[in-house]
Amino acid sequence: MIDWGYALYIAGGGFGTVFFLLAVLAVIVWATSRLVIHFTRERRDS
């Protein structure tokens, strides 16, 4: 028999992990883009 409670627990953990990693990746990409914009503006102004 399939233990559906345990299957949902594993699926939820996997979904939560993927969602968390995508959120972390989005923050890293956002921060990197802000730094690139900041340093290219600084170099262009001088």
C-alpha cells in the first residue's frame, strides 16, 4: 500500500526546497544586477 501522508510529506518537502532555492537565486540575481548597474554608472560618470 502507498502511504499517501508520507508521499505528500516528501512531495511538499521537495516543493518547499525548490521554492526556497528559487527565491534565494532571485535575490542573488537581483543583488548582482544592482551592483553591476551601480558600478557601471559610477564608471560612466567619471
